[in-house]
Amino acid sequence: MPNGRIDWAGVAFIAVGGHDAPLFKAPGLYGFGRREWNGDRTLLYVGQAEVIAVDAAPGAQLWTQALGLGMNELHICLCPGERIDRLQLQDRIVRRLQPILNLLDRETPPLIRASA
């Protein structure tokens, strides 16, 4: 079972099993991670949420893509600060580590719908 403390760009996270997300009904940062056989970890995505249990749970927006990239851990940072503080921490992590799903998410153009 995943466990332990991880520092991503100076921000402390704990590693839990992916299906433990519903336990975290608090604001904070979350990451979809992959732990390799040798113990190395790769951050696939980092996000912020008012309620981690909602945004990081199975079925969340990027969950399937993260699983396809080998996600086997959920990384949690409970930081009850304001949304702007969480966004700044998220931005710092993305700038330093460039998680693949954050980069792809930024490059995806919004859907454009034609008016009827």
C-alpha cells in the first residue's frame, strides 16, 4: 500500500491509495502519482480543490488518463488556506516539475460550440 511523505517543489504531500480520496473532505492540493518498482515517484498531475474527495475521486476529470499513465498513488496536501494560496502552490509545482497531465491540460483548447 502506498504511504509516506513526498515533497514536490518544497510542498509536503502524503501518499495514499487512489481509492482513499473520499476520506479527504477538506481543501488542499492533490496529485496523481506513479510509484515505480524501485521506489521512484513521478507526479502525473497536481490540482487544487475545495473538497479533495470530490475532485480527486475515481471518476474525476483526469482520473482515467492518469490510470492510463500508470497512476497507483494519490498524493494529498491538506492546506486549508484560501483558493489563491492553493493556486499559487499548484503553479509552483507545475512550473518546477511539469507534470504531464497539467501540461496537456493547458494545451487543450476549450470546446467551441456553434449556436443554433
